[in-house]
Amino acid sequence: MEKNLYWSDEENQVVQQFLQNGFAVFSVDKPSLLEEVRTTIFNWSLDILQMEKSPNQDDFFDNAQNFIPIAKLNDFRVQLISRMNQDDSFKISLYQLGRTYIEQIVGNELAIQRTCNLVIEFPEDDSSLLP
């Protein structure tokens, strides 16, 4: 892809990374907003899983396979997606975290779709449909 003169070098790099890999990794402008999103997902997860003892939040995200039984993974994912889509403030926060790059990659018409989705993949998961 030819470099877009209207974008910063970082913006061009993120778009190029997405085109090459099918995903992009970038820093967020508002780390405190990212922490709010993480905490919300964590609290919803604890509720869905009906966990008696709350694990450390970082441990939960880094080692989800130890807390979510593989047999319940899809049900967990569907319930989490449902909560994400019922909470308008969450959807706005999630969108704000990646707005610049999302709009550059897919355009603002697609970027403002009404629903969120979620993929969860465990390490060494041979059943995954993802490459």
C-alpha cells in the first residue's frame, strides 16, 4: 500500500501491519480507559463464571485457560458478547480505544457498526478455526 500523506508515520505503519498480518498492535491514547474496559470485562467474567474466589485480574487475562473450562468456552463467550452489546457506554469506550486506527483500516461507516464481537483462543487449542 502506498503511504498516505495525510496520516502520521505511526498511522501508516499500523494500517500496513494490518494489511500484512490481518491484525494490528498499537498503543492506546487513553491507558486509563483501557483499564476501565479490562476491569469491566473481568467483573463480567467473574459473574458469568460464578467464581467463588476472585483471581488476580492480570492472572485471569494471562491464563484464562486455567479459569474457563474448554467445554464452557463458547457459552462464556456468547454471554460476554451479550453483556458488551447491552452496555452502550462500554461499546463507546471500546470504540474510543482504537477509533483512529479502526477508521483508517475499515472507514468510519463500518467502524460505527452497532454490535461488538469477541474471539477467545486458548494456547495450544487445536480446535480453533482461526489460523
